[in-house]
Amino acid sequence: MKNLLIPALAAGALFASHAALADGEALFKSKPCVACHAVDTKMVGPALKEVAAKYAGEDGAVDTLASHIKNGSSGIWGPIPMPPNQVSDEEARQLAEWVLTLN
């Protein structure tokens, strides 16, 4: 029984993480984020892969990015400020977690 339980749990975790990533991308596409950001290309704001690389391995990165997403930021990526976004705390966290997977 144990021999079947471990692979089943691993498969379930993989499916759940894949679903969370897809949800993050869908959430990104449903918000105004896409007006200034793209995954691979700098637009008005940095490419999301650049953001992921900058914060990779940093303690508190999810909280930092979630705060920037929700409250806006300025001076981090140049002179153009990022305005606050109309997202819930949960949505900001989900977006931050998704962005960090893009590294």
C-alpha cells in the first residue's frame, strides 16, 4: 500500500502545482498587468522573467512582489512608477507566486 501511496501523493502535488501555475497565468491575463508587462519582453515595465530573476531565492520575495503588485512601486525598474492595482491580497500573492516561477 505504501508503494502506491507515495507516487499518488507526488502526482497529486504535481497536478496541484500545475493548476496553480495555470491559474496565475489566467489571473495575470485577466488584470490590467498585461498593459505594461509581458512574460519575455520589456514593455512599459520589466519582463516578468526579469522580475523573477531579480527576486529568485530572496527571502520574502512573494510578500515583496505581492506588495508591489497591490500597492504599486517606483524607482525599482526605472523612472516610470507602477501604479497600485485593484487586486485582493490573495490575488496579489497568487500573481507574485506565479511570477517567481518564471525564472
